[in-house]
Amino acid sequence: FVQLFHDHEGTVDLEDTGNVFVESSTGLRFPLGNGFNLTAQADVEWDSEPESGVSSTDKTYLMTVGYSW
């Protein structure tokens, strides 16, 4: 079977509530047998007030092999 997962976290600056940062991970995990798995994942980070010259959105695509026990 395939496992779908999603995790997200957001933070707000209490002194400047317009300053928000959000991290999110979404993906699929495929069991390969003997405790090994293959994961395809997309990570997105969003910053409402990025530094000058930096994009507000950062995307990373991952494919990993892991082990679970």
C-alpha cells in the first residue's frame, strides 16, 4: 500500500503580525519490503516578509530511500 502524508507549521511574529512564515511537507511513501521505503515529497516554505532580493516562496522536491522499524 501507499502512505500519503502532509505536515505543516506556521509562525506569526507577535510584534508584527504581518510577518508570517509557513513550512509544509506533502508526499507519498511506498514500502519496498524488509523495512525499506521510497518517499517522493514536496516541501514548500513561504515567508510573508522575505529579505531583499529573496523570493517569498521556496520549493524543494525530494526522492529518498529510508528504513523503518
